[in-house]
Amino acid sequence: MKPNHFRAGEALAMAAVLCMAASGCGQKTIQKPAATPAVLKVSVPLPEWAPKNPSPEFLRAARVLKPLPDEALQPAAGEAPAGMSAILQRYRGTFLASYEFFGALDDLQIERFRATKEVRIPVQSLTAKQRAELGHWFENYCTVMKGTGPEFEDYLSMIYKMGGREDLSNVEVGFLAPGGKAAHIVHIYFWVRMPDGKVNDFGTAFAQI
């Protein structure tokens, strides 16, 4: 399947396309581990929505990523359904978990992303820390988007609907900054391999590079 890339703003508004599955917030996911006590210093400005006591993973991501501008969270005039602006503002609440998952990548994975604008890892090959951060990302997305409608609320169920197995053994996850005009927009991205060898791929934007 041809990649379903988002344009900033209008394409961010297409969280509906990415979250077209029904319920599933009750799916069991891995509990997020306690934050690492180590303190990292970061010399770059943090997003205005950064927590007061950011985790080491968040600070690690902030060395590489830049926050999306406010205008990216505004739907294109006449191109989005009613209420999309409010949904996109709520969607901002998913960015922290995205940063923390990105910050859980190892050095080689981050360097690969910086060099190629893409890194992808089989879900079953994630480290325990990475798998926990992914589980937290699913849970946080469901919590933040709850009440916005079944097509927005649950990303994990959408993966299942797109062909992902329950154990995600045929799913790769990672980060992608697609080519063209959106080359600087960073997405958390999923690749689902189907039995016939085709791949359903989709993602959602959360930062710049």
C-alpha cells in the first residue's frame, strides 16, 4: 500500500483516517516503568508543553526534535469536519509520549533516523524499555482522545483493523519524516505486513526535525 503521509496542519487533522477503528481502550498494555533517576542537561529550548520535570527520554528526544508550530494544529479552511480544531488541540496531549518513545531509541537508531529520516523496528525486537514506552503511547493516546469519537480514540484497534496480529508480530514501528514538502515533519509510524507480502503503513505527526 502506498504510504499514507500527512501534511502538517491539514494532514495532522487526518487523525480520523489514522484512528478509524472502534473501541479497544481496554486492551492490556505494558505498564510504563518508573522514570530513570539520572538527570540529563539539554542545551536546546524545550516545547512550551514540556513537563516541569522531564524524563531523560524526553530530554534525549529534545536534542533531536523540534516542536510543531501552532499553525500545524489548525485544520485547513473548508477541508476539515466540524469540531476538528478542538480535536487537534486535544491531540497535542499525545506529543509527550511520542517524545519519550523516540528518546528510548538507542544511539544507532537515532543516528540512523538523523541520516535517513527513517527508523523502523519489529515490535517484537523492541527492548523492554522501548516496548514499555510504546505501550504507554497507546494508553496515553486512548486517554487523551477519549470522547472524540470511535474513529479517533484508539490507535491500537486501528492497527488490528489494518491487519496487525494481536501480538503485533507482523508490525514494525518507528519514526519517519516523509519526503517532499513534509520532509521535516516527524511521524510515529507503523508498518503492517500482510500474509500476501503487502504492507499497510500509516503514521501520525508530532514533531519537526
